[in-house]
Amino acid sequence: MGTLLALQCFHVLFLALHDWIPLGTLNDVAAVRAANPGRKLLAATLISATPFAIGLAASAIYFGRVYPAWLLWWLWISYAFLFVGELQAWWIPYLFLSRPERAARYQVMFGDTHAFLPARNGIRLNTLHVILHAATLTTLILLGALTAQQGWHTS
């Protein structure tokens, strides 16, 4: 439960701050802002971070206790949608489909960021996003373990 809460903290901080606070070669705030006007970027940040912040707050309230069914559903739905989005936005185009428009957009926003994987189909998965995706998968695995342990209680 502690690891799950820590991963939720990571996700909320990542989603809220990665486009706003420079992290050396891990992100390129200026490039992201150039590709996304201020209000659009702010709206995207709020929309993407809010469900995870709600889940984190509720998880903190119920820490050490059995999570109610609504919270388990909230977490499952939120992180499943995030993971599917990560697959569609990054991994499927990277591994299987050439999407030149997306590749060009990613090159503008992430072309100067650190990456350890080679470019494929015009997409270069940067290190910061690979860390996010690994954290999301780990969160889903821990949610599975927690759900199996606690079950779907109706409280």
C-alpha cells in the first residue's frame, strides 16, 4: 500500500509539473510551451492531473485500511485509461505504426530530451516518458495485488 501511494504521488507530480519545471535534459519546457499555447497547456495539465490527485487524496485518507469499492474503481479506471493512452500515444506508433504527423510533433517537443531507446517510425521515446510508463504499469500491477488481497468491498 505504501508503494502504491508513492507511485500515485509520482504520477500526480509528474502530470502536474513535467511541462512546467525544467528537469535538465529529461524535458524541454520551452519546446512544449512553444507547441502548446499557455491556456491550452494549463487546461491540459489540470485535466490530466485532477483525476489522479483525487485518487491520491482518497488513497491517503484510507491508507492502512481497506479501500472502499469506489476508490478501487476510481484507481483502476484512471490508471487503465492512462496506460491505454500511453500505449496509443507512444508505444504503438513507436513499435508498429508510422504516424508522421505525431512523430513531427514529438520531435519538436521532445527532440532535445534524453533518450536511451533508438528512434523507430520517426518516434524517439524519451527517458522521462519511459519512466512514467513503467510507473503506470507498476501501479496497475500493485492495484491488481491490492484488489486480490482486499477484494471488491461494497463499503
